Amino acid sequence: MSRQALHPWPDELLGKLKLLPDAPGVYLHKDRLGKVIYVGKAKRLASRVRSYFQPGGEPDRKTGQLLRQIRDFDYIVTASENEALVLENQLIKEYRPRYNIRLKDDKQYPYIRITLQEPFPRVEVVRRIQDDGARCFGPYTDVRAMREALKFASGTFQVRSCHLDLPERTVPRPCLDYQIGRCSAPCVGYDKAGPYRRRVRQLVLFLEGSDRKLLDSLRQEMTRLASQQRYEEAARVRDRLRRVERTVAGSRTVAGLVGDLDACAVVRDGREACGVVLRIRRGRVLTSHHFLLQDRLASETAAFLAQLLREYYARAGDVPREVLISHELPDRPAWEHWLAERRAGRVRLAHPRRGPKHGALEMALANATFKLREHALPGGTGRGRKLQRADVALQEALGLYTVPATIECFDISNFQGREAVGSLVFFRDGAPLKSRYRRFRIRRVEGVDDYAMMREVLDRYYGRLSAHAESPADLVMVDGGPGQLSVARDVLRQYGFHATELIGLAKREEQIHREHDQSPLALPRSSPALQLLQRVRNEAHRFAITYHRLLRDQRTVASELDRIPGIGKVKKLSLLHHFGSVEEIRRAGRDALAQVRGLTRQDVERILAFFAAERAS
């Protein structure tokens, strides 16, 4: 359906299109009630906004859904693309448009806040950041992990969590936190400002992930106290040091990484996605934050990644010098500028394809896959999908809309046109589902014509699916190149399966052929996506070869054994199944033949007599 057929644009709107400035800015699409339903930014407003309303042409899935609702638009010109990004973020927060990507559970996540501006700082949990001199860490999407961190911090560094205005306001006796060792009770004068603030600085180093600085600080303090013969205090610092050392030793490290960075990755499945941010400090995974994202349009994965950056770094307590991203962003410089403003220093976005940083991204992607799968389990709100890393890698490599939970693959096997057969294998969640396997004996094709054989197999299978109102798998694969791909698309269209994702995998070069792509896709041999496709294709080939050999052996058996009196089709197949070949049957003795299921004593004597006569002649 063309864009004009989708909606007849009024003259007033078309007139506004002619007045659009050729400048960077933000545009706002509105519905018939004047409500903002989509906010976007553009390097050139004129060309970007007009692209939505061009006459003719087939709109893509995303544009088509949006165009059905648009009745008006507005725009705001900015001085640069960087300002457009900042304004876009602000307007999305303000209007919460229906068709922009957003958090599935849009809530205020908690932070750990340390009031460094106070004489005796305290630690507390808040859900909003204020610019008042306090230091915030978070947001924590895993509240249990945050509580565990607080429990460790209070027991190790003994920083107060009460709201007393110290030192002006004090109390006559300490609270329960002092009794259980979670506070040093500065409220009753049991601790002085100097030692107290020193422990606060150590707590900050711990939450920052500055392990080396923290351990050095504790060792120096313990040595100083011991040299002053303050042994009880030195023993307490020693215990604190041991607790921190055990915690640091048990944390996960990323081999080859030594600096501070965040690894941001997104895994999507249709309209839902999960974004994960791994905070890696000094080569150690400090915390992991995940966000469930939702989109009413068929946006690209990069759009989900942009929303992850928008959601997390608008709330983040700190921004590192380097941020790793799982997908390329078309407007990377603008995002780097936006992050640099939040950090008050230069920030680099990187998309590494090898090395330790690529390993960190793979870890983030694996976590995102797990979190999205966890959300999709029957106990969650998803669709009961069991996402696998290889399935997600395949979706990313092929640019599919959803993660392909099911894959079906077709293969043809023949020898000089004789005993030609086709096979279908079916995989679900990366594992074969043999109850859905099918095999086909070619009936309509004479001679060697792989394309015609593939057409016959596909026509018989998808004709049956169509007759029973069933659907193909999420991804259909044929063993072959562009020719087989074209045949498969013709058959799928014939039976109404227009939207089915389709690829071909050529054996020799292991290249993936996709529709509308001039050049095939070549993935690294180590790619889990390629390995999954190879596993499916090899299983289809094995299944076809097995059937082809069975038919060939049946023909061989018929030519040799049809002349034995009293040995029919069933007994011939039993003989072949037991011995494997006619030659083995010829060499078998009386006792061996008697072991064959279904043969009588008379059958054994007939077989022995037949081959004895054959040898005598």
C-alpha cells in the first residue's frame, strides 16, 4: 500500500512541509487530538520530515504504523546536531510519546547516596539525584544486589545511615546499629570526625571499584596505627582489610582489561529488548544493570541501544572515559558529545570486534540474552521463549525482526538423477525437533534439475501447511545459493507466506545468501550464528543422504533378492537391515540367517540354496 493510499494528507500539512528549514532540530509527530506520539531528531529537518510523507512507494513496517496515526507535526530548530540530541532526550521525557522506545517498567531506580557535604556523612538509598554535593552510585536495577552492597559497606566501614543533623544534634545513647557493629556512633561522641571521614573515603573507593587505592589506604592505616601502638584500632582495620580482600578476590574479572569502562549491549526479540550495562572498573565487573525496553514500532536494534544510553546515562552517578556499545550508532559523535557533557570530560564510544574489549561486550550480550530469556519464561510476562546466545547472534547477523526460535531447512540428494529425495529438518531453540522432520521422494522431475526438485519439495510441504492453516518456521533455510533462494521465495509467495524470513547457505564457501542483497554474507568461522546454521544444514544433508541410501539399497536388494522364492518385500528389508548389504547376506551361514526377524526355517533353506546355486553356476 502506498503512502498516499495509507492516508490522504491535507493541504495544510503539505504546505508546512514546504516551509521546513534545512537545519538540525527535533520534530514532533501528533495524532488527531494534537497529542505528541513520536519525537525524533534530524541533522536536516527538511529532508528527514519530508521522507515520512513522500507520495508513492511502500512504507516499511515502522513507518506504516506511524503514518496511520499522524495528523500533524511540529519542529524545533537547534544550533547543532548535538543540541538536537539533548532536546530530543528532554522532549521524550516530557511527552513520553507512544511510539518512542521506552522502559517496559518505567520506574525510578534506587541509588546509594553518600552525603559528603556533611561533617559526618551518612549513607542512604534515594530515587532521585540532587546537585547538593552528595555522591551517588547507581542506578541499581537489582535492588537485592544493592541491599547486599549496603549490608557489606555498613558492616565493614561503619558509616551511619540515620538522619541526625550531626554534630549539632546528638543523642544520649547509641542505637541498635552500633550494637551490631554497623555504625561507629559519632552521634554520642564515640568517633571523631577525622577517622570517620577516612572510612567514608574508603567506602567511596569501594563503591567506585578503586580496589588498589582502597587496599593501599587500609594497609597504610593499619601500619600507622600499629607503629603508634594502637593495636586494637589496628586490629579493626586489619579485619576490614581482610573483608575487602575476600570481596575483591571473589569478583569477576575480564582478562586483558585494566582501565575503567562500561559495556552496553542490547538483545531484542521483536518489540521487546533487554539492555545491559556492565560497569567494569580496573578490569573487574563492579555491577550489572539491566533494563527491559519496549517499542510499538519495528525499530532497528541500534534504536534500542540509543534508548538504553538515554535511560541509563541520564540517571548514572558516574560516566567513564570509554563506553563500549554492541551495535554501531549512526550519530555516534552526537552521543559522545552528550556523554562528555554529563561526565565533564571526553568520552569515547567504541564498537570493538576483537580482543579483550570485544570479550567484555560478549559478556554483556550474554547477560542481556539471559535477562530477556528470564523475562520470557512462563513465570514472567513474556511468551515462554528459551533464548539461546546462538539464536540471538543469528538474529543480529541477519538483521531479523525477532529471534528465530524455530528454523526449518531443506536439502536435495540424488546420484545422477536417480533415487532423488528431499529432506526437511526442524530446529527449535537451537535443538533438533525430530517429530517435525519430513522426507520426500521426488516424483515429478526427470533427470538432474536441482531447482525443479527443490520446487517440488517446497510446493508439497507448504501446500500442506497452507491447507491446514499452519505457518512456516521463524526462519526458512535452503541448501544452496541465489537460484534455490529464488525458487523458495516463489513457492512461499504462492501460498501466502510473504513475510517469512528466508536465506540460503552455500556449502563450499559457507556464504549466506539473503534476498535483496547483491553480495552474500560471510561470517567468521568462530561465529555462533554461522555454527548454528551449519549444524542445521548438516543435519538436513545427513537426513537426505540417509533416505537416499535407503532407497538405493532397496533397489539393490530388489535386483538381487527378487529371484529367491518365498522372500517378499518385508523379508528383504529385514535381511538388509540385519546384514547391511547383499554381499553380507550371501556370506551368512544358517545360524546367522536364523537370527533375522521374520524368517522361517524354510526361508533360511531357500536363501542358502539360492546362493549355493549361484556360486555353482
